[in-house]
Amino acid sequence: SLATTNFNVELFDGLGNELFSGLFMGSNGHARGNIKIDSNWESGDYYIRVSTNWMNNFIENDASVSKIKLINSERLVDRPADKIGYDFQLLPEGGHLVSDTENTVGFKLVNAQGLGVTFDEGFVLDEAEKVVVAFSSNSLGMGKFDLTPLSGKEYRARVILKGGEEVSGVLPKINTKGLSIQVDNEQKDSLQLTLNTNRATLRTIKSQLYYLLVHQNQ
């Protein structure tokens, strides 16, 4: 709401314990502030919850909750390398995967310190362990690949790190209907958007009116 001027901001640890609660002043739907991080907090997942006083009028919990990762560098210096985990995220560009049409999937691989992990060998495998797509990352452990998933199939991605260690992740559930959005912003003076769908979806939406919203800086 652009009329909101007071934002209640709370921070919780992974067990749900409240570590911070404050009131941030907002303007035009935005708020900015700082949360002091205690040096004794462990590295791990934490959660920021933002709400307004207006939300207290309703039974439903409409607060916005976001997961963040805090890294305490002092507690990671002597951490054994074999205990360092990885966070391998697979992110369909349109927000979801649509079967029987081309989708773009972004990915990000970071270690326990939150730093990107680069790799040269990545594969998407189907249920029969057949390689469907091969990909690699940039220097920050990020990148994207195109995939045309088949209805009723499951896929997973496997990455082989330079030391030979393997990291894998399961691709999100595949929807039988929907639109896939692909964005190409490599050109300096233009932006190319591609909307893909399958036959089942096209039969239900071909006569409907849709709007494309492009916005910048909120």
C-alpha cells in the first residue's frame, strides 16, 4: 500500500526466536533501515517479517516473510572443508515450469559462506539418467539454460565441481498449463521477451486479453 507509513519489522532465527523488533518509517510503499547483527549469532538461515498495523484487523496473516542467510565469518574460519554445504537454486524465469514448451531456468550455486561457486560441468537428467541439457556457470556460480520438459516427467540437475565433488538439485514441479517467459537483455538498446506455451494452454487462452507490465525501480 502506497499509503502505509509505519512498517513493523522483526527478525527471527531458524527456531522462531525473535531477535529484533523495530518500527521503520515508510514512504510511497518503501521503508529503509538497519538491524544490528550480534557477533554471537550463528551462521545460518534467518527470517525477516514485515507487517503493518492495518493487518491486525484481520484473522489472516498477511505479513511478508523473507528468508535471509547470515554469515558469521569468525565462526567459519576453522570450519572443516568437508562440512561446508552448498545451496543450489534452480529458478524458472517465468516463476514456474510449463510442460511441452521451452523454458529458461536460472541457477545459482553458493557455498556456506554465501560465496558463488563456479563450475564447468552441469547436467539436467531425466528419470532414466539421460542427459537432457548441459550447462556451466559464470565466475559467480550463476547462469541459465533452456529446457523443454515433458509432461509427467521429473528432472534433476547435477553439477560436478572442479575438485570432483558433486552437487545436485531437483527441478520444480512441472505445470501442464501456463506461460513461460524468456527475457533477453543482451542487446544494448532493446529488450526481447518471448512467451511460450503448449497446445493445451493455447486452446484455453487464445481468445483472452492479457497485459504485459514493464516497470523499473518499483
